[in-house]
Amino acid sequence: MKKVLLLFLLSLHIVGIHAQDNKEWRKKFINLSFTNAKMSQDDMQDLKSNYGAAFTVGKTFYLHKPIANMLRFGIDATWFDLNYTDYDIEHITYWETNKYQYHQGEVSMHVGPSLTFEPIKKLAVHAYFQYAPTFAVLYTGDDKTFYGNYASLWVAGGNISYGVIGLGIESRFGSTLYKPFGSSDKDNIKSNLSGFRTYLTFKF
């Protein structure tokens, strides 16, 4: 009986080592996102996006060996995030209705803590919260003016993947003071930005 028990325990140990060796713990990621956003400005109605898209590249730096061969904490670093959003706007007056667009672009880097849970080989659940220093640009179709400035954004989200491919969703929020290029300070546009992105993720 003791030999059988020892053999059973040895088998469990070998299986555990084999499982750990076969855990891939993919680190690099590329996200292709659909953006749904809202922009709130002083003395104006809230603007809701017509459509938007984003491209993101980054890497997870794990801080320790797997806990119970399933759980790891890490730091997510997004090297490059390019986001574009389009807004349709109607300006209604007593005499006419003018239609034009806002084009919003953002280039950012992200950093923040993350948690990865891999209950079985290839299946991973990943959650994160990041700070995203951003350069934001806005082009207004009514007065043909370019605005730009630094924006402080925050990103929180998660994804589930199997092997190389997965699906995710994240919330983005923050604020900026858009300043027109080559114009006076009185034309600044204070904006609160929020929304979410659903994305397809590829992990390597």
C-alpha cells in the first residue's frame, strides 16, 4: 500500500512538472480594437463617436514564478497605442442645420499592474489597470482647426485567450485641454474623454 501511495505521489509530481513546463505564459501582445467613445466639453452637448479603431503593441513582464502553476502578477507595458475616433456633429440654428465632423487621434504608452490566470494549458484570463500618458489631437470640421495637447488617461480591462488568439474589452477615461496650433489661449477646448474598446488580441 505504501508503494502504491508513493508511486501515486511521484506520478502527481511528474505530471505537475510536465504541466509547468508546457505552460506557455505568452508575454507579447498585439490588439486590434473597435473604439466607442464620448467627449464632454464645456458649454457643449456631449459628443458620442460615430466609429473608431485602435492598434496596440505591448508586453507583460511577470514578477514571479507561477503560484499553484496557475496565477502570476505582472507589469503590462504598452509601447505603442494608436487610436482614431470620428464624431458626427449637427449644429442647429434658426436658419439652418450644419453637419460636420470631429476627427480625434491619440498616441500613447501605457504601464500598470496585471494579473494572469491560466487554469489549463493555453487558456488564459488576463486583467489589468494602466496609466496612459497620451498626446491627443483634434481636428474640427466646422472651423478647420487642429488642436492638440497632452492628455492623462487611465485604462482598465481584461481579456480571455486560447493560445495565440483572444477577445477583450477595456474602459478608457481621462481629460485634456485641447489647444489650437498657432492660435490664442482663449480658443482652448477643455474635454473629458471616456469610452470603451472591444478588441481582438494576439499573444506570442
